Amino acid sequence: MIKKKKNFSLADRRITQRLKLQLKLRYCLIHKRKIIGEAFTKDLSGGGMRFFSLSPLKTGTIIQSQLFFPNQNKPIEIKNRVIRCKKIVYRKKETYELGLSHIKIEKKDQQRFMFLFCEMMINYFILGEK
């Protein structure tokens, strides 16, 4: 008989592999097209990403992000939902760790995102590049 696990951690619920990648990121509120922040990702997966921001974003906020992969001229356009915003101290500054889930990757970017993400996974796991 297989017993069902009662307590799941966030890692247990992840569907896609999370990679510790630092990619340039720009983001804006979905209803405003003005960039409100720039950062570098802390990690990235096919389902979401994490980064640090000097400004908090309310959980549930929808943002539009531009994700810049290495050696690419155009960013990947992604609509995200803030699923976590945690206040932390980083280098003696008050900052916020944001967790986002991908809601929608623009049609024109879906295949390119998958190709680039898979390429990064191969480099990360097989070639050991970080």
C-alpha cells in the first residue's frame, strides 16, 4: 500500500527543474508599460523565477517581464504572477525576494524560451557551466 504524503514542501510541488541562473530581467506592471524595475534572476525554471528587488510587489500582482538570455538580441516576453514577496536584508540593505510564476509566454517566444532554457539545462547539468 502506498501512503500519501501529507506535508508537501515547495520543492515537492515543482513540476520543472529550477536552475541557478543570473539572467537580466526588466519588469513592469501589466496595466502600465513603464519599466518599474531591473534585476538579475536568482534562479529560473520553466514555470517561474526568483529575483531580488529594492521595491516590494504585492502577492498576486501581475507583471510583464523581459528576460534576456546570453547572446540573444531580443528578450523573452513573459506575463508573471507574484507568488511570494519576502522582506530580507541583503548587503546591509532592506530588499525583497520575489517569486514569480509564469502565466503566459508570448506565442512568438514560446519555442525560443524552451530551446534556450533546455540549452542552459544541458550546459548546467552535463557541461557543469554555471
